[in-house]
Amino acid sequence: FAVGYQGIAFRKDAGPLREAVTGALTELMADGGYTAILTKWGLSANAVPRPLLNASPQ
């Protein structure tokens, strides 16, 4: 696969959902699950260091 970043779209009024997804991604990154998933599927080059919102660090 080519290196590329993916995103998740949220409605502007979906703040609680956006925060829940960001929190889940943060936990997945902290416990190593994120790295394990990317490694399993050969996507390690696509890793980001932390969840991003509007391409800005949280």
C-alpha cells in the first residue's frame, strides 16, 4: 500500500461522538493496539504519533 492518511468525518454538532472516538484512538495508541493493527496489515508507514483534529494535534 502507498503511504496515505485517512480521516473520519463528524458533523460539527457531534462533539461528544468526536471526543469519544478521539479518546478511543488515544487509548488504542497508548496500549500498543494501534501499532499492532498497522503492523499486521503492513501499514506501519502510515502511523501518526497521536490523533489529529483538522490536521492539528489534539
